[in-house]
Amino acid sequence: MESSPTAVCVGETMAALLPDRPGPLEDVAAFRSAIGGAEANVARGLVAFGVPAAWIGRVGADGFGRRVVRELAAGGIDTSAVTVDAERPTGLYVKETGPQGSVLHYYRDGSAGSALGPGLLDGPGPAAAMLTRARLVHLSGITAALSDGALALVRALLERPRPPGQAVSFDLNWRPALWRRRDPAVLRALLDAADIVLLGADEAAEALGTGDPEGLRALLPGPATIVVKDDARRASAVDRDGPPVSEPALSVDVVERVGAGDAFAAGYLAGTLRGYDRRRCLRLGHLAAAATLVVHGDHGPPPAPERVEKLLAAAPEEWAATRVGAG
């Protein structure tokens, strides 16, 4: 039997069109194609830290879908459980860049990814077996907002009995536009059913009414650990039992912010799978986020392993004095 991935990320990966220059879309002369998606970004980050990972999703029977699968597989991600949908197209987003940062325009209504559903868990393909054997299954609020079927899949993965040794992580990834036609109140129950919850303080305040780590711990008693990212200041991990642990973010010469939250999640989850304590997990998340903040695109390669290990073990003053720049 082939070895199974340690982590499985479930969601939608889309084609992306990136402008060749800043400015409004109507003034952009050319775009280059790429791929993007929160769960795929986490899978890429996990693989970069040496964690075997798979992405499970649906793509259209089109060139964009073939590119998604090809690029993820070339990056070392297991794509053997991806479904090709002959009737629906691969989702697409277009990036618009300006002096205030990037804006993403999504074209995903009726996409192949929106057809994800709970049948994935008992279908004849490899997905069901992969989701049973994995030590970690990673989900996000984006997938839950795509469609009724996708929400049912997320709920089923969160509420089913866990196979021995498996944890389910859930990243809030609050997208107000996606939830405009749905009841965001369901998010609280989804988050509370996860083992590890990751969210930003600002998005939590908007979606749940509080971004305070201990307030979120009181609101969500179910997860073993809640990780709260306070933008460029710090991240905190609050276990069900025990005091909160916080680590300051690194100083970073930011190039672009897209993908940094997914990178943090990948770093934190990689540390968890390695058995690190909370402080080292938070630091690994910060390092992964910093590596993505200094590149154009959704994913930046982490520092060399020996540099990572040195920073994970650094004294607080050395960690605080570290600055990350491009290159």
C-alpha cells in the first residue's frame, strides 16, 4: 500500500490572473496566469517544511484545472484524490494592485470547487481513505461558504468521529462577500467542532464579535487550541487547559500580504505535527508568514533548516531583534 500523506487540505484551488503592472484593471495591458487557494497554500507550506501533504478538491476539465493539478503536483503535493468535473469550470480570480495593496476579484459562482460535497467521504475514489489515514485534516471558512454541499462536507469532516491520532484544523479565513448570501452564525459551531482553530484578531472581531484570545476561548470551548494572530504584532495560542502563550511577530520588510495567513497556518501546523511546544509552533508560523510577506505571490520558501532551528531556539531578545527582508 502506498504511503498516505500526513496532512490533507480540502478546499478550492483556482486559476489566477496577475497584472503586469499596478493600476485599475481597465488599464492593465497584460496578465500572467498562476494558481491560488487558501488550502493549497497551506499544503504548499507544509511540504516546504517537510510534511507530506495532499490537496483534495475539484477542478474543471479545462486548461486552468490541468494547470492547478500540474503545479501542485510539481510542488510535491499529492493530487491523486482531485476530481475533474466535466460540467463546471475551474474557479478564477483576478488580482488588482494599487498603492493601498491588492484587491482580488473572484469569479467562482458555479465553479467545480463549489460542487464539493459530503459524498467525498464515502465515494469510490481515494479521497475517503486518504481522509481517514491522515494525522491532520485542514479546512477553512472559505470552503464552508462556497455552497450548501461544501458546507455539508466541512460539517461532516468536523462532526464525524476522529480516526485514532487525527486532528482537524480550521482556519476562519473570513470572506464577507462569500457569506453575504449565507448565515455566518454557522461559523461558530464549525469552529467549535475543530481541534485547532486559527484566526486573525481583526477577522474574528468582525465575524464573531471579539478578537481577544481569552474572549474567543470562552466563546469556543471545544477546540484543544485556539491560535489568534494579531496582525504584525503577535500571535497567541490558548489551550483548553493552561495559560495563553504569545510570541511577537518578526519585523518584516513587507512586499505583499497575500498568502501570509495561510503560510502562518502551515508553519504552526507543521510544528504541531513535529510535536513542538506552543512557543516553537508560533515561531515557526511567524517564520513562514515572514517568508511569504517578502515575495510577490502566495507562497515564499522558508529559510534554510539550520537558520530555522537557530531562530526557534533563539533567546527572546535575539528573536525580537530579527528582521526579515527580501532575499
